[in-house]
Amino acid sequence: MDRQSFEALMESGAFVSSDIFGPENHEWEKPIPFNETDTPPFPSESLPGPLAAFVESLSESTQTPEEMAGILSLGVLATAFQSKFMVEITPDWREPLCLYCVAVAPPGERKSAVISALTKPLYEYEADRRKQEAVEVAQNQTERAVLEKALDSAKNMAARGGEYSAEKREEALEIAAQLAQFEDKQPFRLIVDDTTPEKLVDVMDAQMGCITVCSAEGGLFDTLRGRYERNANFDIYLKGHAGDPIVIDRISRKTNSIPNPRLTMMLTIQPQVLSGLMSNATLRGRGLCGRFLYAICRSKVGHREISPPPIPESVRSEYSSFVRNTLSMQWNGMIHLSQDADVIRKEYQASVEKRLGNEWEGMRDWAGKLTGAMVRIAALIHAAEVQGNPAEIPISPEVMHNATDIAECLSAHAVAAYQIMGADANADMAKYIWRQLTKMNCQKISKRDLFRAARGQIKKIEEMEAPLHILEEFGYIRVDNIHRDGPGRKASPLISVNPLALGN
């Protein structure tokens, strides 16, 4: 708003100077800061027993919020079971058990310590498997090399002609058939750190289509943002979550063919990494941001215990055994919901559907996948807890209730994450309107006159409804139903400004 318009508003008496706030201050409460959402603590009690105990003890030992270890612990379960099971919701709706888990916290929040403690048994299991299979892998690679040399020799002999050419031709064809059916055995891997999409495809191809990306730095988001600006292909991150087939042909390199990809992510990142992601139309349009489960971690810095108790050895040992047992499980197949569990699923899905058209309208890409994510979590908890083959025993209603508790917690964190990412245009407009009110330093103003002040960004007065509602919800303003600007003028709502938000 220019100076002339501002002075005209002052002279019209449309709003009252903040100098007369005085006695009204006690009627207001301090507003909620923008980008600060009331995120609930992670319901660790909903996790399998040994995992829940370790998450709680790790959070206490590192003096970090439980939502950090909680969200990452789901990635541990997904790493263990994504290659073994799927879950069937309906005959036409099946979900893989991979998850994209990200904990968001500022620097100095001990993210590396948390992710390192949770993944230690995964790395130990990986190292043991590689050691156990080292001889077998070496023999497998030698056998392929021998066959390839034998094929070259037979082809050369057959091509020369002569007495043995027909025999060598048959030999070459037989060896070629053996190589076509030869199954390569690669060194076992569970986890990779930040890597390029091209290398990730190669690793997944070598590991029967399954891998987990684990990083305490979160460089993946920077890579994604930069690569998408150059229109690179990131189907691996989309298809790896959905389980859709991946086929990539490259010049002078073998074709990558992964019929059932499973990609899990365990990432810790800083808030500024998320900030502005939604401004990238390609990232948002392709639906990548909607595939992540977010935990916006509440900082304990300034209130941390100096000498917190360490993780009890019994808790650490039980957690390590729990992880190794899940990784060693030989069962595989399709997990199903019990009839009672499916009733809970339908009720929760109906609740999500209502919110998609209301408070979650700005994050439909995420909320539209919430029911599927909830059922994935339920299947993971079920596979870790059930006595017997998880594919032969249906998910219980108790497990489904635990999964919905986790999903509800994560939905609140997703709202906070999307605010940080700038996904909600109404929230951005609310901040703009508040800046105009701050410049005017007014106590009361009609909606009509506020529209005039904000006309540089708002074209129609109806566009103010949602932003004003946000400001009211956060405690910055109150909107009264009726106010007349003057005789004969149409009634206009009156907006009262919280003086505590202006520092008065």
C-alpha cells in the first residue's frame, strides 16, 4: 500500500491507532507463531515391544524427541520386511511394505547419533551376511568368468570352420544358454548412503530390487531439487515407493529390469532443506513430496539433561536380537486384514476423505496416500509381532488401532512439514495480510479497507476468507460479523487485531 492510500485510511477513521489498546490486552492470548504447528509426540507404545523400548531409551539417552527415533524406527521395520511381504487391502488394492521416513530437526539435535544407533544392527547383519557368503559370491563370479571365456573360445573355434566347427558351434550354443540362465550372486547389501539415481538403480538391480537409502545429511533432497530443475528422470524414487516395474535401457550398458522394486528411505534433514520444495512445480506435480512420512522434531536444546541415563544393556540387546530375527525371517507372501481390522481401515479412510476436502486441501498429494501408508505400517507391526507366518494370520484390530494412532500423529507432522515447504497458498497469503496489518499498526479495521490495503496481492475480496480464517485460528485477529463504514454503506466485517502480536 502506498503512502497516500495509507494516509487516506488514517483520515477516514477506518482503523484505530494501537496507542489506545491499553485495557483490552488482557482479553487476548499470545498468538501461535507462523510455521509452528502443535505436533504431537510419537506414540512409541504403538510399536512392537523391543522396538518401543529402544526408541524410548534412545530418546532419553540422546535427549532427543521421541518422534525422531520413532519415525526412523518405521524405516527399520520396512528394511526388514519390504523384500518379504505385501499387504492386500482389497483384491484390487495391494501395497508394498517400503516407507519413506524423514526426521526434520535443526543443526545440533544429535540426528546422527539417533540414526546410527537405530541402524547399527542393520549394518552388523549386512556385514555378517557378506562375510558368510563371501566364498559363495567369489565362486559364483569365477564360474561366470569361466563360462564367458569358454563361450569366447567356442565361438572363435566355430567361426574358423574346419573339422570341429560344427561341434564347437553346438558347444557355444550350449554355453550361451547356460549364461542366459545364470544367476549372479552379488555381495549382500541392505543400506546405501546418499547416491545418484543411476547408481541406485544398479544397486537395486543387484539386490533383487530392494534397498534402503539411509543418511543423516539428507543430501537427497538437494539432489532431487537440483536434478529436477534440469529435467532429469527420477522415476526410481516414484516407482520404488509404489512397487511399479522399472526398466532402463542404456547405451553400452546392460538393461536394468526390476519387476518388483522396493525402496525404503531413512533420512534426517534440517528444516531449511524442506523450505521451498513446494515451489518446484515438477517435484510437487510428480507427487514425490507426498510419498514421505515426516516428523517435525521439537527441539530440546536448552532443556537437555547434562548426564542422562544410558540405554540399558538389556534394552539394547533385545533390540539387536529383534532386528536380526526380523531380517532372518524366512516366510514371505501376502498379508491380509482381519474382518474387524478392515472395518477400522474403512472408518479411518472415511475420516481421511472428509479432511481431504477441508483442512488437508493444501496437501492432498500426501493425505491421498495416508490410508495406504497406515496399512503398510499395520502390516509391518503385524509381521514383527505375530507368532507364526505373518501371511497366514490376518492383521488384528489391535494392530490396526496402533497403526491409526501412528498415522494420526504423522498427519499432524505432515501439516507442519507442508507449512515449512510453503505448500499452502492460503498460509502464504495470511502472512502477507499480517504484514500489511503490522505496517498499519492498527487495532481495528474493516474487511473492506483491509482489502484495499492488500489489493496489490489480492484481486477479489472473497480471496481473503481463507487467509483471515488462518489468522484467526492462530490468534492474530478476531473477525466480528457486522461493521458499517458509514451511512448508506454496505455492512462489512470488522477485524480486531491482537495487540500482543504487535508487541503492544
